[in-house]
Amino acid sequence: MTDNQGAWTLGCYGNPDIRTPNINQMAAEGIRFTHALSSNPVCSPTRATFLTGLIPSQHGVHSFLDPKYMMGPEAYNTLQEFTSLGEVLHAAGYTCGLSGKWHLGANMTPSEGFTTWTTKPDGSTQEFYDQKVIENGQMRVEAGYTTDFWTRKGIEFIQACKERPFFLFLAYNGPYSLGKLMLNEARNRHAAFYADKPLHSFPRDAMHPWQHDNKAFHNTDAARRRMASEVSGVDDGVGEILTALKANGLDDNTLVVYASDQGWMGGQNGMWGMGDHFRPIGAHELMMQIPFIFRQPGAIPPGQTCDALVSNYDFMPSVLAHLGLGDKMPQQPKSPGRDFSPALRGQPLAGWDNTVFYEMETTRAIRTERWKYVARIPSGPTELYDMQADPQERFNLFGQPGTEETTTDLSKELEAFFDEYADPKYDIWHGGGSKAKRHAP
């Protein structure tokens, strides 16, 4: 899992500028989902959703977690009231290891079924060198490149566990693409390659009026090149992990998934960042669209793509079903997640509903095969886009003549979904709270 990465930054998703040969090869050897979306645009909520199959108004993590809940006397595990993926796999006999970013609370100690635990004390990234890490219950400074460090610890875990079932959560805190580090020159082995590249895949556009943060990065070569370098740095790690699996005789017996916690925008529509970097909170497609690639030679036929609309809340039930553990999917709270595992085997998704839902605090959205409807409380603005005629979401059709019936239907479907799944305790739209600091008014 990567941190803040749009699918569009990868070669296998059409990017002509950024070098990602290992991820491209992984996609060629498995299945690539072309319309995978996150249910929230921020790291803590989306990671909680991947691990529980629940949406923010169920697990209560609506935004990125405050540092005081990760370290210190108020630290606690925000997933402790739920049964998560690591706990299910641990109970099924898997050894579970974390290497990388956690950002879900109580960072000093292993939780959620994990027994191997190497992480970082915070959620944000200040730089990728000389950074604090947590290893063996102690905090220290890792002098090297943290992207390489997470890979190295992941390989050590694979080698230690190769004789038994294991689950490695390799959670890179790169490419990140936010904060002051974006104006620093990259220092990894790709920096020199990108130093003079124009990177035209990052659009040049006037800054969107809703942009609230990240204004210094717009139309800036330094930020584009730093992002490209860090994406390629992660790609190196993917290559090393795949090589380690082959070297240890684990290639055919290991499901490898590549995903990001949420999408990211790098200039499209004059936007840089994700939903919380805009006022009002954003719900643009590229803030949601994540890379989603599954590879397991022999079990997943190579060279596949799937165009179904899938969400990160579909991840846990689908993975468990693929592993033969579908009956272990927790039933309380009821996940909105669906099982797309037939697609991994090259089978059609019969009866699949091409609809996904999204929320961040006071913003909620429904995305269907044709339409995107975004609602905000208490007073809007409301958005409606024809995603077939206007995939870049340039023309808001809300309130335009002829769209009344579509708007009404989508509004009802959005309301019905959250009425079914939201826990009143965490349903912000109806007075509920959040485990994280609120950002929207």
C-alpha cells in the first residue's frame, strides 16, 4: 500500500513520464482494476476501511488521526472495537507483519493480529531520510531512505515466515506528495533522471478556487519531479519484494496486491492533493481513483483488466473469499463490501452493481456508471457530473434543466445507502462524531 497516490501516476495506467517497470510487470502478470475508488480521500479512514471493510461512518475515523492518539498517554487503537483483516488471518493460522505506516493509533505496540511490527511514530511525512521509526518497541532514527527500509524489513519478514502462511502489510509512506518535502530535491537513485524532465502528464492549469492547501506546488517543476522520483522509488521496492518471493519459492503461493490508500491530484482541473486540501471538501474522481492490482501466478490469469466500479470497502471480503476464508468475514457491523474475487479468476461479475459511495465528514457522494452526485451539508454546494460526457468533471450540471429526475434518484440512493450502513454514533450527517479532528465546518 502506498500513501497518497493516484492511479494515473503509473505507467500501467497510462502515465508516459514516470518509470514504474516493476508495477507494470505486476499488472501484466495479473489483473488491473481500471475503476477502483476509495471511500474517503484521506489516509487514516481509508486504511481503516481496507482493514475492516467498513466505511468511515461505521468505523468512526473520518479524517487523518491526531498525533496524540498515536503516541503518548492518549494513544489508543482506533480499530479495537472491530474484527480486522489481520485478526481474521491470525485466527486462520497466518503470521502477520507490518512494515511501514500505520496511522491508526497506538503506534508503539503491535495490534490487530500483528506480531511483527515496524512502523513510524506519526502519520505525516517530513522527509524520507533521517526519520524516526519504531522497531522492537523502541523509537530510533533510521539514517537511510525509509522507502528502502520498509522494503528491507518486509523481505526479512518474508524470509522468516516462508515455511508457514503469512500476511505482510507493507505500507509505504511514499510517494506522499504533500508538505514542504515536495520542494526539496529527491535524493534516491531516480533523482538525476527526472532532474530535467518536463513531466507533461502533470497538467498545467489555473489554480482551482477551492484550493485551500498545497498552493506552493501548483505548476512547479520541483514538486512534479519529487513526486515522480518517489513513485519510482516505491516501484524499486515492489521489484525487490517480487524477487524475494521467487527466490524463496513462494511466487505461485502468494497473493500480491498493489494499492494506494486514496487517490491524488497533481494539477488536473487546477487541483493539487486530496479532499481535505479543498474548501469545500473535495470529491473529484482523481481524489478517489486508486491503483488496484492483484497478482498470483497460477491462480490469477495474467493480462487481465476489470472495468467494474469497485471500492476499497470491497477489498476485505474479496481477499478473504479468494483465500477460501469468505465465511470468516465479520458480520457485525455489516460491511457494505462486495466480493469481486470471481474477476480475479477471469470470471464475469454476474449481477455486479456498478455503484460506489464516498464520504468525508460533511461531504458525501455516489458514483454510478454514468453519474457522479456530490452532496454537502448543511448548505452545499451540490455537484452533478455526467462522467461519460465529462470525465474530467469540468461542467457541474446540478440545477440544469433536464437533470431533475437524475438528481432526485441519486439523492435517494445516496441517502438509502448511509441509512442502511452508518452507525448513529459516527454518522456526522445526523449529529454523530468522529475519532479524528474535524476539518469541514
